Amino acid sequence: MTGSDSRGAGPRAGGAPDRSATAVAEAVAAAHRREWGFVLAATARVTRDLDLAEECVQDAYAKALTAWAESGVPERPAAWLTTVARNRALDLLRREAALRSRLPLLVVDAPEPEHDIPDERLRLIFTCCHPALALEAQVALTLRLLCGLTTAEVARAFLVSEPTMAARITRAKKKITGAGIPYRVPDSEDLPQRVEAVLTVVDLVFTTGHTAPSGADLVRADLVGRALGLARMLRALLPGDAGVAGLLAHILLTDARRATRVDARGRLVLLKDQDRGLWDREAIAQGRALVREALRRRPPTRFALMAAIAAVHDEAPSWEETDWREIVGLYDVLLRYHPSPIAALNRAVAVSFAEGAEAGLAELDELVLEPQLASYGYVGAARGDMLARLGRRDEARVAYEEALLFTANEVEREFLAARVADL
Amino acid sequence: MSKYLVLIYEDETAYATGDAALFQRVMDAHNKFGADNKDAIVGGEALQPTPTATSIRGGVVTDGAFAETKEALGGYYLIEAADLDAALAIAKQVPAEFGGVEVRPLMVFDQQ
């Protein structure tokens, strides 16, 4: 993500620009990937209408293809695109003034100063991730408006039909204007809770990409990339927030192992069998620095603790040398401040390596009645692993078969089926 | 500014079986809410319980509320607020210890 200093309005760069069609198309595609959210957020401030803003931004990107071919790629593509989109918006607004006065508009604060383009992305993400919207709508709006995904792309990511996703997005936009969800960064009093809602959305994008709920691939790299981009954006916009630092660290430290999670044939490789030499050391270094910073805040945030756990794995020279007691201790802290059945399940797994499968199984047995875990495939997988380690093969097979009922990811299914066959 | 209707839904049995002290406590809470938010409140009323309700559907008159729910509509406030965040901040203060509230923006019709 480029810094905000590259976005202010200003004279275009001189020099000899590359105006070949390919170079221009690449520049427009790169600007789409990096700057969509910035351009849309700044345009929505003017239009006070998300649909109109989207239309004008789309139009600006289309114009860029021809304009940049003629006069070169501007030095500040985001500023160029924003200016074009906002001019188009103002033009349309003047023309349709009479009609538009009847429509409900986005609630915005006083008009902005005229001579620079402020970064409005925080307003946009807090509007998209407003708790008055359903979580699935928050995720869809964020991917659509901040990341510039098409409705079809968002629909594919969340395994629903395109008309269903289109209806979901339309309904959410109608609620934003109809109910008066403001286009504003929340007051400091509400901020922590609202940031938490944004982090939940970004984490959901990440987890959906990290282990795809279904399909042929274990990882959906596009979604992981979007989640990482959103987390980096939040880090730049809310640099002092420990929750944001924790989430970015969590994503970096977890995704650092991406290359080794499947083998050359696309089969699942367990953490203990992964080639640690291939982990992304740069991401791990960045993540570790962020974890240290995030953990200074008391009480520790949810993602800071999850990141710290990921860091212990990343730093272990081998599976055998993993500090399981440290991991169990971190899960204890996580459960104290941010209790959840899934954290309890993960703690049970850590206990099974720190103290033995028998102890892990005892912890797992205490979780059988948790409704949140009733259809969670990792319970069966964890149980199957512990039972297999204890030599209780028949029971292990049943547990793995149960896990198979709850995942539609083909890579995970193949792995579980192989475990069943081995027993 | 926009208008929002805050609908109060509560379990009626709590009031049906409540004593004088409970009614006094609830009344005090509403009075305090009214005083704390007097600039934002446009109107508000309490309703008699659902056994007094009469419904008409397709011209047919029947005894009872339109929809049977555990928590029934028992009253409302009409408030004015700059946006949903401001409306929710007020709605959170509405006393509803035996249930909760629903916040609905009012429809705005073209004045032309």
C-alpha cells in the first residue's frame, strides 16, 4: 500500500512515461488493487451515496485506460482517479439535483476542506462494519467497497449465488442510508468496540482464505491477500491500536507457513511435518515485532494472544522443540480474557502435546456439550489424533469419520480419509 | 435530524405478577430516561398488555395481539437524532429490564 503522501493533489510527474497498452493496463490494474478503497471513500464523501460513488469510481478507472495511454500514468494515480471520480459525481449531482433531493443520503459531518484529498477509508470501513448490519453483510460490503471486488467475486468467496450476494449488498446499502448509519469514525468512547467489529470482519476474510470452507484448494490466496491488505491499511490508519497490531501480527505469523501447508501434489501437510526452512522469515520478523508491541497493552487483545501463540510455533526450530507449556500458558491467558469454545479446543490440543494425549483427551471430553463445537470438524480431527496416539484405533477411526462430516474442503477430506484408511 | 421509533418489547408476565415496588422502580426509570433525554424525545406512550388487544385481519376481528411472541410490544418512544449511532445511544438507555427495544427509522416522504 502506498503512503498517503503519494495521494495529495499536485502536479504530475515529468519524465518519459511508458504508454504502451500493456503498461497502462497494468498500472490501472495495480491502482485498482491498491487504491480502490481510497478513491471510493473520498468519492462517497462527496456523493453521500454509495451506489453513485461506485459508479463514478468505476467510470474513473475506465477513463484512466485511455487518458493514461495518451498522457502517461500520473505520479499519483489515486489523486488522479479521485479527482476524476469526484468531478463526475459533482456533474451528475448537479444534473439530477431535483431527483436526488428525494433520496435518503449518507450522514456525513461538515464538508471537508477543498484543497486536498483526505484519507476517508476509516469512515468507510466503520460504515461497512457497523454492528447494525449483519456480519455477512459487513464482510460483503468491506470486500466490495474497500477492496473493489465485484459482486460475482464476493459471491464466489462466500459460496453463495451472485443474485443472493447482490441482494445482500443492496439490502445493506439501503439500511445504511435508510437507518442513518453515519459515515464517520466513532467517538473514542465507542471506538474500542467498533474496532473489534472491524477486526472480526477482517479476520473472517482471512480465515475463509486460510482454510477454504470448500473446494479443491486448501488456501484461497486472493482472500488471504485481501485480509492482509486490509490489516495493513488499518495499521497505517490506527497506528496506536493494539488490537489492530495484534490482528496484523496474527495474519502475518499464521500465513508465514502457507508455502508448506500442502505438498507438491496439493496434499495437506501437518505442522509437525512441514519444512520450517521454507517459512516466510520476513513475515515472521514483521509479525514478531508487532506482537511485542501489541502485548504491551493490558489486558492483552484477542488477536495479540493468538499471534503470540503463532509466534511460538514459528520460532520453534523443530516440532520436537516446540514450547508446548508456553503455548498452553498463552491459551490460559486467552481463555481468561477472551473465552471461547474454539480457544478451549485448541488448548486441549496443546495440552495433549505438553502433557500427553490422555490429558488432552480429558480436556476435550469437557467440551463435548458445547453447542458451538457441535458441527466443528476440528473436534473430531483432534480427538482422532489423540486416540490414534493412544493406540485406540477403532475409536480414532470413528472420530475421523465424524470430522469428515463437517468439512467440504477437498484437501482436508483427502487428509482425513487417508487417516481413516491408515487405522 | 431524523426521527426514530424505539419500540419496547418485554415479557408481560413480569408485570402481571409484579408488585407495587416493581412498578415504582420501572416508573422511576422511565422518568429518569425522560429527564435525561428530554431534548431528543418527541413522544412516547405505554400500552396496556396484550390481553386487551384486538386484531383485525381481512375484516375478521379476533381477540389478542397480531403476532403471539414471548416479548410483546408494551410501549414506545419517538425520538429525534442526527444518525443511527446517536439514536442507538439514546435507545440503549430506554428501560426494558424484561426484554429489549427495537429501533426503527421513520419513513420520510417527499414534500413536493
